[in-house]
Amino acid sequence: MTKILVLGGAGQMGRVAARALAGQHELVVTDLDARVAGRVAASIGPTVAGRGLDVTDAAALRAALNACDLVVNTVGPYYRFGMPILTAAIEAGCDYIDICDDWEPTLTMLDLRERARDAGVVALVGMGASPGVANLLAVTAARELDSVDSVITAWSGTDAGTAHDSDAGGRAPGAAYLHAIRQITGTIRVTREGELVDRPALERVDIDYPGLGAGVGWSFGHPEAVTLHRAMPELRDNTNVITGGRALYALCRGLRMSVDRKLLSVDRAARVAARVVSMLPPGNLGDGVLPPLFAMVTGRRDGEPATVATALAQVPGRGMSDNTGIPLAVAALLLGTRDRPAGVHTPETLFDPDEFFAAFAPHCIGNPAPAAMTATTRSWVGARDNAESLRASLLTGLLVP
């Protein structure tokens, strides 16, 4: 039985992942507060242990890693904790998986590929909803084209924003909001003309979604925009965007200007974002017809320009914790099902999408068939065929608000 250490296992994402992993492997969940870790472990099951652990204590972290086979890292923000925890895991010879959604540490952690390979460690970074599922949606769409020119990965800022608990009571802002502020301010890295370049955040991106029509998104710093070329070498342009209505864009733009002009610190802006979002009912930040999570790929098919969009059609829950924590757990279980190449990977270079979505399906609402996990529409087919592809998803209300 594999020994799994879930760092941050008492948090929102870690707790969901731990519940999905419990019963199949020996599990230890950690938190800064040993009492909290113990209560969460007891609530999950009698075979789960809780442990107090400060990941900044190098000796304590190393001891914990030495006692496990796989570490599931949900401690954010990853621009602070991703690199040191992965480095420690490699030194301990412990396989690794996380939900890193910052592009900067993603690139830095990928530079450890040779060290991980030499240590025989399999490390997977960015395996949640976005990045994670989004990467595999992009690969699924790209398979329908003969060549790929551009990719847009997109997720609903409305769903993500309202899914995180606000940080009330004067506590420090949560990792999710700190991450968001960093990725909508200053410059972010994207792929343009086959090169990684820095561009201003929140640039408008017009979207012509096959079968659904026009929409709009705004560029957001994320790993997908700097990693997908590893699976699609001919890729020329690659952007990650958030979607939503005018209220969402106005909030993001106001916070970006305040931070860029040094009127607010990143921490203060994160507090403001958490407070504003917590006062708005779900759905109040956005509108439109775009799916909550999708990838749109353009290129050529049979010598003609073509576009394919693949959306996630089934979900394990209605909150971001479920929709991030469950894919993380599914991927952690898949790591042990066959020999995986040692090194540091992103989802698109480690998993076949069909394999992942088949394993993901039993964890989703209604236990859908693997073939129902995604909905794909194509520019070269008629409206009726695209409507048929979307029908089941539209009926469940998962694709269109």
C-alpha cells in the first residue's frame, strides 16, 4: 500500500483530495496546527493520520517526506512553497504532485527535470482544474487537427471567485486571492509566435466558440500558457483567459490599476477582492454563453483553417474545492497504475486524456460514462451536429449558465 503525505490536507483543496484517496492507501494529512490536522483526519476515516507540520521547517519536512512514497502538495501560494517542497521531495526520493497555478514557479520547477530523473522521482505540477483538466482538454481538441497554431484555455472567473472562502476576521488573505492579484497585475508570460514573451495582464481576447458563438475573455497569468507547447511543438500562440461579465472585468481592472500604481499592496488588494466577492451572490460577476472550463484550438485540418473547442461537461461538485481536489486525487491514483517516466512533468506530457477522463468519470455527479466527460464542437460541421454534441451538457446546465 502506498504511503501518501497530503501537505495542507486540512485546507479546502487538500481535504477533498484526502477524502478521495482515503481507504485505498495509507494517508497522513498535515496542517500547521496538529489539532486541526487530527480533527480532519478523524473526520475522513480511522485509517487516516493527522500531523502538525510547518513546511518551512526543512528538517521536519524532510522527515515527513522520508516516511512516504508520494507527497500531494496543496500548500500555496506556489510562488513561495512550490520550489522548496519539490526540491525536498526529490532529495527524499519521494514522488510528487501538486495544483500549482502560478506560471513562474511552474517554469522553475520544470528546470528540475534532470535532477528528478536522476533520483527516479516522478513529479507532476499543476494537476487541478486549471491547470490540469484544462491542459487535457486542449490535447483532446488538438487531436482533431492536422496541425495546431493557437490555443486558448479558459475558465470562469465567476465560478472561481465565488468558490473560495473569504478571509474574514482580519486574517491574512488566502493563497487563491494572492495568486489572482499577482496574475492580473504587471506582466504575465504567454506564447507568441512560438516564443515565451511577457505581455500586460488582462488583455482582451475575443472568442468565436464553435457551436456557441462569440464571447470574450481577459488574459490571466497561468501555467497552461507556458507549457502546452511541450505537447504541441508547432504551437505559435497560447493564452490562458478568465471569462465573465463586465462586473468581473471592472473589479479585476480596478485592482490591477491600484496595485500597478502602488495605491494598494498585493496583500491589501487580495483582501479587497475577497471581501467584494464574498458580498456578491453566485453568478453576479458574469454572464454569457461560454462554458465554465474549456480549451479552444485553431489550426488546419485537411489543408483548411479549422477550430475545435472541448469543454468539461461533467463535474464532481459545484465548488472549486471539489473541482480542483478531485482531479488532483484522480491523478495521484493514476501515478501508481503503470510505470511513469521519472522527471518533472505537466499533465499534457504525462497522461493520455482518455485515460484520465475515464478515471475521473466515477467521481463526477451521476457517475457519467467516460465518453460524456467532455463536449467537443468543430468549426467544419453544421450547427445541428454541434448542437447534438452539446445536448447532454446543456441539459445538465454545466456548460451554459
